[in-house]
Amino acid sequence: MFTQIFYLTVVLLIISFSPQHQQPPLTLSPLPAFLLGSAAYIFTLILIALQNILFSKWLRNTHHILLATANALLILFLLAIHSLLIFPSILLVSAASLTLYFGGLYVFHRSAYPRIPAGSRGLASSANLYAINHLRFLLPFCLPFLLIACIMDAITLIPADKVELSRSYSALFTIGLLALLLLIVLFYPPLTIRIWKCRDLSSSKLKQNLDALCVKAQFKHAGIKTWTVLNHSYTAAIIGILPRFRYIMFTKRLLNELSPRSINAILAHEIGHCAHKHLLYYPAVIFGILVLFALGTPLLEPIASSFTFFALYSLVFFIYLRVVFGYFSRLFERQADLHVYQLGIPVEDMQLALDEIGHATGGTHQVPCWHHYSIQKRIDFLEATKKDPLLIAKHHQHVRLSLILYFILLGVGIIFTYKSFF
């Protein structure tokens, strides 16, 4: 899930550095460019489908490798297209690029479907539905970007003399953009759950237990949902910050295959994320990469081409995501695991949930993950807290000190960014 979002972000970076209103490195007249681009796209789609056919025997174990290869092919194609064409509109280049990218992902997932074991397909009844569900998952991450593209297009319509005048209000524009992003974070969840085709969890003994746990935790929400687009996964999440627009989501596969004790512990884990305000800290950690980009732009702009910008920023983004975001994500996940103590749930239930997920996903207890500790490490840490309860307070202190240091560095970066631009 996180990995596919990373690939999507790289695509958005390509779009951001596309040569709008500038002469690209290589230009062709419209018809040859269209024909060459169409041929390259069809060839890319054939390669994506062909790899799934040729490596079908190993698809279950190498799905992430084949997905990475498909994304690499699509990213190379988009880079090539952006070297051939001049896009007169930020919205146009965004919509066109995302459409082509989603088309490639559709071909990948549709061609992979017949070769994936039935147990790994979730509840998707056809290759078409399986592929569309994967695209639906990514769509909410694209819409805010397209909205900002609309705003940037509108700004280009302002007469040149007015643009010069508006530069004195650039700080206000920045504040306005941040306010817009905040509004999206606060009020976007109702639209997101519709895109993801979430459905109310039907009334049952399990739902009564989950509702009772929410009451015990004093956790207000707008509903418990089934997460349809990710039904092939063992996943749960809480989306939204304001209680009126906050939803709890479980995939049906998780609900159907895990024990009630485990599902209860997983809900406690998700409530822990909210109790410790991780849903606010995650965007703040992501914001750090924007500050890094802003600091680097004045240094690179006079000497770097669009491609160099993309290459360097993609590398920085990859390192930041794996090192900084991954570091905080692992801390937050462990902190959420510990929330069972706060809610009076036996820690053995959390260990059971992790163990059941490990077995259900093919014995993945020891498999490392950059944004989570491995399942076995999480189980072992919970076991250690039973023997030494002081580890709980020590971990919370570790998280607090890490966040304090991060926000100090972020503040320094923002100050330098402000001085560079204003």
C-alpha cells in the first residue's frame, strides 16, 4: 500500500517538473509526437502484460517485483513523453499523465488477476473489478493534486502586471494554500469512503463488541465500514480527524479470517493511532520533504534542467521516505500496539492478532518492512513489555523526544525557506 503510494508520488513529481510553457529537450510537431507517443505507450502496455504472463509461475512470490517493474516502465514512458511535448496547461498535463499511468496499472492488475491464487484476490469476482479496485484506492490521493493544478492554471490567467503586484502577497498565498490543504484533510474523508466503496458493517455480535470498545475508549466516529477496494488485503485503518468525518475501516478478508479477539485488538491499535495524534503527525512529517524541496530549489534552479530536478528530487524523496518517514512510522506503529494496555485489553490479544496476520499472509513473521517493524519483532516487543512494563513509558518518551527534535529542525527549515523566497 505504502509502496504504490510512493510510485504515484514519483509520477506527481514528473508532472510537477514537466516543461509547461518551456521548450523541452526534444520537440516534434504534433502528429509525429502523437504517433510516437501512442506507439511507445502501446509497447509499454504490452511489456507490462507480457511480464505477468512469462513469470506467472512466480507471480505470488514476486508480485511486488513485477509491480515495481511495471511502475518503472510507466515512469520511463512519462519521462519520455514529457521530453517530446509542451503542455499549455498544468491541469492538462496532470490529467493526461495520470490517465496514462492509471491505464498502465489497469493493464498490470487485470493481466495479473488470472495468475494470482484465488485466495489472494479478495472478493473481486472478475479481473476488471480487481483492477478497478486498485485504481480506486489511489484516486483519492490524486484529486487534491488536480485541484491544486486547477488553481495554478487559474493563476496563469492573471495578467503579467497583476502577477508582479501579487508577488508581494506571496506569503498570503502560501498561507491560503496551506489552509486549503488543511480543509482537505479535515473534510475529505466522506468523499474518500465513497470512492473506496465503503459499506456499513452489518449488525452482529462482532459489531456490538467493536462499538463497546469505542465507547470504552471514548472514541467518537461516524461509522464502522468495510473497506471494499482493499478486500484482497488484511488491512484496517481510521480515516479522518474530526469525529463527525472520521471512519473506521476493515477489509472483509480481515473480518472473515481473523478471530474476534484479534479484530478487537486491531481496533484498539487503530484507536491508538488517533489517541496519540498520529494522523496529524504523519502529514507534518511529509511536510518536511516539501521544506527540503523548497530549500534546494534556489540552489538548483539556475543550473539544473527539469530532468535533473526530477532525478535529484526523486532520490531525496526516496531517501526521506525510507529513512525519516519510515523511522516515525515504525515508532507510531509500536506506540499503537501498546495502546491495548491503555484500554485494558490483554496484550496477548494483540500478539494473537499479529500472529494470525503473519500466518494468513504466508508465514511472514520475519519479513522486514521499512514502515513497520517485522511481525515477530512487534510480538517480541510486546512480550518484553510484559516482563518489564517500564519499556512502555520509555517508548512513549522516545517518540516525544523524536518529535520535538523533528519539529525544531522543521522550524529551522521553514525559517530558511522563508528567507530564501521572501
